[in-house]
Amino acid sequence: MAITDISLNDITDPVELEHLQSLRQFHRLGDDLLFKLARRVTIFRIPSRWVAIRLIIANGIPIPVVRKDHA
């Protein structure tokens, strides 16, 4: 897997942040899981959930499917 040249700086652009927050496939995933997935492409500290999501998208990392509760 090739690593995309992408910033690990925290996201300050409100448009990018709004876009990442709108991606429903990430809503039910916890921060720990997102950091674990993003660490597949970097050994550096990931500063936030949003940077982790940016890395996952940019590098085509598959995300797990979270099943809805059958309560």
C-alpha cells in the first residue's frame, strides 16, 4: 500500500472539517478504531479523529462494517 502525501496537521479548514463530519460511514466508529486503521499508513502520532479519517480516505484503507443493534 502506497502512502499518500498528506498532512498530519490538525484540520483547521472549516469546509474540509464539515465534509469529513458529513461522512456517515465513520459516525459509528470509535476514535480508537479510527486511529488503529490510520496507523496502517503512518508511524506518527495522529492528532485527531478527523486527521485519521482523512488518512483512511486518502489511502483507500477499508473500514469495517458496523452492524446496527437488533434491540
